[in-house]
Amino acid sequence: MASHHRGRIPSYLATAAALLLAFLLPPLAASQWPNCGNKGNFTTNSPYQANIRALSTTLPKNASSSRTLFAADSVGTVPDIVYALALCRGDANASACGNCVSNGFNDAQKLCPYGKDAAVYYDLCYVGFSNQNILSATGGGNSVLILMSDNNVTAPVEAFDAAVGVLMNATADYAAANNSRRFGTGVGGFETVDKRNPKIYGVAQCRPDMAPGDCRSCLGSIIAMRSQYLIGRQGGRILGLRCNYRYEQYSFFTGPSMLQLPAPTVGVAPAPAPASVGPPPVGGGELGEITSSCLHDSVFRPEVISQLREGWRSFFPDRSSLFYLHEKV
């Protein structure tokens, strides 16, 4: 994947086809969120549709039988070639994964009727297909879908958002280093700030064929978008074909958390500011250094909150980068 430069959009985001915003309603098992592209349409019973159908019979089985719950393939020749990929959340079982991917092919064609380029996301999986090559882990675009809770947090916003930032960066670090699936789950203590909502839960995931540095870079880029769209929201997620993350104030993944962070210490004297909390050098994982220096007592101190926000601003110094993506719809 192309290198990241402070204050500039990574190439995989600069070429994004769309930036969509949606409101996340209370979670439902069958919730689905489409992202319809603009690469043209196919016709009924055309070779292109036949190729989609062929992939819809093989990818569910290939993904569910894969150790990484991931499958990618192409069928046909230009101009009717179809590229498709599917990824299930790392805690899904094989049966649920296969069913989810199978539903994805059907729903994508219904929600993006006759679209050559479409993706659909669920809680447990996503499916995407296109007439453009989306199979490379480092090339092409990374169109993202942003979902947010329609409820604001009741806790102090700065404390909550700092906690989410630290949790998601730590979980992204874990996912990038997880060579088996590029998947991580995390729980951050929050009871010292909000006794009614004592935990924050998070998931981060990349395509398992991505290199650790590319995965962390991708996650760092979409985590940075929080400061524009998800501040103060009880839950949110940013979904792309390369990487995604989600956080909530309730548990939404299965199995024990892979990462647990302590609750912040409240009411103690400030500690010296960390030496470096900005985005790491090229090849690192944006904001990953924040995680290593801020996991303990200093998490919610004012100077750390300020530095967290400064780190986000240095990556997206103004809204023009995000407006550019939005205009590509």
C-alpha cells in the first residue's frame, strides 16, 4: 500500500469512489448497509450477471471454509469480468459466515439493482463485486461507509472520545499484528467516568492478505475520520473493503476480548506529557504511538486529550480532504 504522509490523503483514500453517511438504528440481526458504485450497469441475463451468479455459488463456501473467513475471486473476461471478495468478522462461525456471504450477493443486487459495482455490509460480513479489480490488497480505491448512532453520549464528551480513540488505536495495533486473521477485539474500562456505561467495546479488522503495516495504515486513516463524524456518538463504525472498525457502549462481538484496557484514573495530578503522540513516520500505523504512551493513568488528562486531538488535526488539517472524497460520489 502507498505510504502515508502527514496532512495528505493516502492514495487508497484519494481514489475512493464514495463517502457515504448513514444513521445507525438499534442493531438488528438482518441489518444491511449498501454502498452502490458508479461503474455502470448490466442487463438482465447478460454475461456480467451470469458471472455474478457464478461467484455467488463459490465465494460463500470458500469464505466459510477458509481459516481467515476471507475469499476473493474473478470470473469472465473483459468487458464482462467480475471481481468479487467477501470477508466475515473474525469471531463468526463457518455456518454464519457462509449464510451471510450468500445473502450478500442477493442483497447487493437488490439494493444496487443492475449496478456493476456494489458492496453490502452486515454486522458479521461484507460482500463486494465490481468490474474493476478490487482483489489487490494494496491497489484500487477504498470507498467507505460511515455509520453512526443517533444518540449522543451522556458522559463528558472529551473523556469518552479520548477513551474511544485510545481503545480503537490499541485494537488496531492488535489487529494489524494478528497474523492469523488481521482481526482484533478490545474492551476499555470506563467505570471511573460513567458508572451506567462502564465499558467501551471495539473491533478492528483488515483483509487478512494485507501486510501488518498496510493494515495499520488503513485503520489509522479511518480512525482519523472519527474527529469529523463520530465525536460524541454512543456508537459508530467506518466500513471499507480493505479495513473497518466499530465501537459501542455494549458488547457486540462473541468470545472474550483479545485486549483489555484499564479505566482511567480520575482526580490525580497530571503526569508529564508523552514525548511523542503524533502520527508515526511513514510505514507506521497512524496514531499508533498514542496507544503505547497513553494506556494508563494519563489517558483522560487534559494535555493528553489535547494531544490526541492535535494528532487527528495533523492528519486531516482541514475538512477539504473529506469534502474531496464526498464529491467523488
